[in-house]
Amino acid sequence: MPGYEVMGPEELAEIQDIFARGAILFRHGFDALRGDCYKVREFEQAFAQAMGSPHALAVSSGTAALRVGLAALGIGAGDEVITQSFTFVATVEAIIESRATPVCAEIDATLNMDPEDLKRRITPRTKAVIVVHMLGTPSRLPEIKALCDAHGIALIEDAAWGCGGSLNGRALGSWGRLGTFSFDFAKTMTTGEGGLVLFQEQADWARGAAWHDHGHENNPAVPRWEDTRASSGFNFRMMELQGAVGLAQLRKLPDIVKAQRRNRELLWQAIHDLPGITPREVPAGSYETADALVFFVQDNAAARRCREALLARGLATKILPEAYTWHFAGTWTHMPELAAAHGGELATAFPQSAAWLSRAVSLPVGVKLREEAPALARQALIEALQLQEVSA
């Protein structure tokens, strides 16, 4: 959770600049009062350039980014959208809010979408696939993109955990027709709340920009109160204060990811030789954001013991195993639309995913790492896995 770890004078200076130049907090209009200060617009341009994409649209949250993206693609009732069974509930919620049918695919040893299972789930009604780069590890994008291209399906990347990562030198979030990002307080870079959509096509961006602003096309030929519109929409705008913080955080992003990768390696070197620990699989060519160190143990009982031993030493786990139910579709019985799409029974719908997740442990990684943390993690896992000490 490094974004907030490096919050400081740079973010404050960007916010103070807004107040020094007119204190206009709305992203649009009030041109005569704002001293040419447009922080959200500047943030969008800087983010698009950093990710190598032509268009970016900042919004109010990562969930909003998914919803706006689906609206921009015209996805709605009668359409199917396939995502993966291991993600945050927001990914499926956005599909449901779009009135589309949510379908979840199995995950593989990367803990991301299994391309082979995706292939089996594509139907004539499938209009989009949402891959999620869980905890900063890239999905198998070449295989998944090839499947989408072959079937004429839109590829969406949920890069909420992938901001600053890449695969084969190409930024996560820029592989698909669009990519979505979250900047909530626990993400690699943060604006407190907030999100963003990257678009590869100008027409998609234009539809998304209007939809996220009640249908406003922000036509320069007329005042905003006389603005043109071609559709309805909703209010998912980002405000100027968030854009200001985003600008400062974006400049820190490369160093944040480098620090996370360094700290994750320190943790891994402390535990990698312990019997019974297997690392998560990572696609070749990955540049991970290293949001977490994920590995597999013998079974769920061992995973629970790992968490208890880590907590006892002042350390923690992240999502796995403690927040399993918020991130695994097999437990989302409160979503009748999802249950119906999987025959009414979710508990047994994703056996392959359940098998991987039940024995996974995830250690959070940030910019700052206590000097003693790697040694404490090693001690905790030796105890949890009932091992004898081995030479590091």
C-alpha cells in the first residue's frame, strides 16, 4: 500500500497551486476564474503519455472506471462479459450495473485468468473480456488478446493492481481496447479515491467522456449550460484536488514500483528455500508492480497457520487467506445474476480456482520495509509449516 507511504510536500504543492490560481475545484468551466489551472486535464495527459496510450479519462473510482468503460463500448442487456473468478467484487458489480451477464473464468497458477478456460466460456453473446492483473502480476495477455481478436471481442484490462507494471515492455492497461485503474488509498499510486480509463480509440474515449458527465459532450462551440448531448450518462467525474494529487503521485510511480520490487525480493530471499513453499507463476516478460509476495503452501490449514504466525510477529497477510470471500466469485451468493449465469450454484462452479486460492498466502509489500521483517517472516513460516531451521 505504498501510495500513501510517500504522500508529502509534492502533493501539497499541487493542491496549493489550485488555491493560488482561483480555487476552482470543478474540472470543467469557470475559465475566467481559474487562472488556466486544469489539474484533472493535466493529469489525464500526463498519465496517457506515461502509459503510451492516446487517450485517458480520469473518474471518481476504479469501479467507476469499469462502468464507464463498459458504457463507452455500448455493452448492456443481452451481452455477456467474461472476467476471472479471482478479482475484487467491483469487477463483477460493474458488469451487473451495465445490465450485462457476468461470467467468470477459472484462474491458473498465475492467479489470473486461465486462457484455456476462457476459450471454453466464449459464446456468440460474449462482447468483452475483463482480465485482472491481481496483486500486480500480469495476466497471460498475448494468449488472451489473441483469443479476443479471433472472436471480435473487446479486451478490457482491470489494472487496479497493475499501475506501473508491464509485459514485454508494454504498459499494463495499454494492451486492451481500454484499461482501467484504481487510485484508492491502498493502491500503488493514490488520489485518496479515484480511477482512470485508458482508451486506444478516440471514439471510445468520446463516448466515455460524455457518459461519465451526464452526457455532456463539452462542445467548445457552446457554453456548458447549452452543451450538446447524444446520450444520457451519470456523474463519475474526478475533482481537481484528486487530479492535483495524481500529478504528484504519477511522478513518484517509477520509484514506488522499484522500491516494492526490491522489498519483495528481500522477503522472497528470506523464505525461498523453505520446504513446502512454491512461488506464484509469473508470465515471461513480466515487470510486476510487486504489490504482494504470493506463494503456495500445502493446504488451507497451513495457509491459516502462516497468517496466525505472521500476525504474532507484527507482520500481516493481504487478501489471501483472510479476505478470500471478497475476492473469489465462488462465495458471491449475494449476486443472483452471477449465480444464474453459472447454473445457480457458485460454491462448486470454480474448482480449479478454489484449489489454487485455498492454499495461497500473500504478504503485503510497500515502499517501506522494516529491517527485521524478512527474518521475522522466515521465523513465522518455519513455525507455521512445522519445519526445522535450514540454512538461508
